Amino acid sequence: MSDLTFAELPDDEQIARLSRLAARALSAWDISAPQLELVKYRENAVFMVTAREGGRSILRIHRPRYRSDDDIRSEFAWMQALDTDGIPTPSAIFTRRGDYVTTVAVEGVPEPRQCDLMTWVPGEPPGTLEAGVAAGAAEVHTLYRAVGSLAARMHEHVAGWKRPPWFVRPAWNVETLVGEHPTFGPFWELAAISDEQLTILLAARDRVRERLRRFRPADMLIHGDLVPDNILVDGATTRVIDFDDFGWSWIGFEMTTSLFPLQVSGSFDAGLAGYLEGYRAVRPFPADELELLPEMLMARGLSYLGWPVGRPEIESARNLIPMLIYMMTEASERYLDETT
């Protein structure tokens, strides 16, 4: 076991080491006798923190080299501005030194990790990115009407928001999604893809790349990850969490990412109708971006296919590879047929 790299360790050993890092990170905040419980280990490692008196918060350990400190501070600046404007988000909790971020190292984790702490938000996610939403069409329509409304309110807010001078966030555009060096990783490096499959996938990527490059620049700040995992339903209240992928993109890409999991679970058309209904009740949805929904769905899917390449340590990423290859090869064939 000692000869293995961190990425090669079993999930339980990685989590044990990250738990030690989380415990050390918590010394940056004033929390009495904190207890840690893993919530999710995917892009980042996320732990629920319970204080002695029962109060809960969320500690996030960032994956290395994915976000700068100013990226994270910018994320929290927008979240705070949204919350002030009546769109509830988790609140960042300052360290004793008055910063949002602390960087911590422990033996057994090969690089220091940025950590931050947020308030606990009540509610349950209606599904997951991998499995979609297990519900009928009417329920999906209602859920996505609420999601579309929330997205529109966020976009309406950001259009008039004065950003801090140090503001910096990544972009979700042609190059970061389907360029030569995509943010999530180059899917064409997956050894499990056959030569025949790769030919189809690359042809679809090239067509999507060509069409999106002719479109206008991605210049709207969006949440970027409104998948079911990041929607919390608490009775009649729907809240948004996890702004880690917040950045510059298209309005249509916000919707695309949100709807993508419904291609797995079903009721995609109901979700699309609900999202547009909720969005248009707040602000117009650009017609030309709706026309590019097939391209944006392909760009999103191909970026997800590259995700395991850049995250070899995540067991869930490895487990998704066969399903993602099959799904995206089938989708690429249909897309190429329909856009010839």
C-alpha cells in the first residue's frame, strides 16, 4: 500500500487521509469539538461538520490546482450578493484570520489543499448527475420550472452586479469544453475507447467545435452546475448550492448542464418545458441559444467523458467510464446523422 500513489489508493484510504486533513483545517475556525462526516467525494471532498452544541456546517477540500484563492473568493462574493438580493445560498464562514480560504497540508496527501467552510443548507437533492431524477414527467416539469426560475433570477441579478476589482472566474466555452485542452480532460486519452468509437466521438467533437466557434462569445456569468445534486428541495423551497463551476458561459449552457442528467432518467422534454417556463416568467430566453441546444448537449457530454481522465483518483469517475463511452458514442452517432 505504501508504494501506491495517492490516486492509486482505494477510496476508503484516500478519504481517511483527507479526513485527517479536514480535521487539521478546522483549526482555522472557532468550532467546539467538531465531528466530521463525509458528504461527497467527487470534484472536491465535502464534509459535514457538527459542533458540540449541534450546529452544522460544510467543509470543502478543493482538488489541487483546480481553483485559485481569488477564484474561490470570487465565488463567495457572488453567493453573498445573491443572498443579499433574496436568492438564498450558503454563506461562507470567515477563518479566524478573516479570510474565506485556508490552505492545509498533512502527511499522506501529496500536496497542500485549499479548504473553506460554509453554512449548512437544509433540503434534499431530487437526484444525481449520474442517475438523473427518478420521477414522473409532471413532477420533473414542476421541479425544473423552479430551477429555470432560479437560473433566470441569478442571471438577472448578475447582469447588474458590480464585480470586485480582483474578481476572476473560469470560462465554459468552446475551448474549455471541446478544445484541444479541455478543462475536465481529453476524452480521447481514455484507453477504454475503441478505434471505431473514437472516430465517431472525434467527428462529433469537431462538428460541435466548428458550430460553437461561429457563435457569439460566452459572456454571461452562470452557476454552471445546476445538476440535481446541487438543487436542494425543502418543502416548497428550492435552493441552489455548490458554485464551484460558476463562470463565464452562455445562458443556454446553464440550461444544458441542468437538463443533461434527464437524458439518463427520462422526462427530458418535460424538464425542458418546465425550465423554459420558469425562466421566461422572469426574463427572456435567447432563441438562438435554444437552437444550439443539440451542440451544447454534445459539448457538455463530451466534456463529462473527459472528466475521468483528469481525475484518476476518483473511483466513481472510473466506474462511469463504460456507461459514458456507450452513451456519448450513441449520442454522437445521432447528432452526426441529424446535422448532416
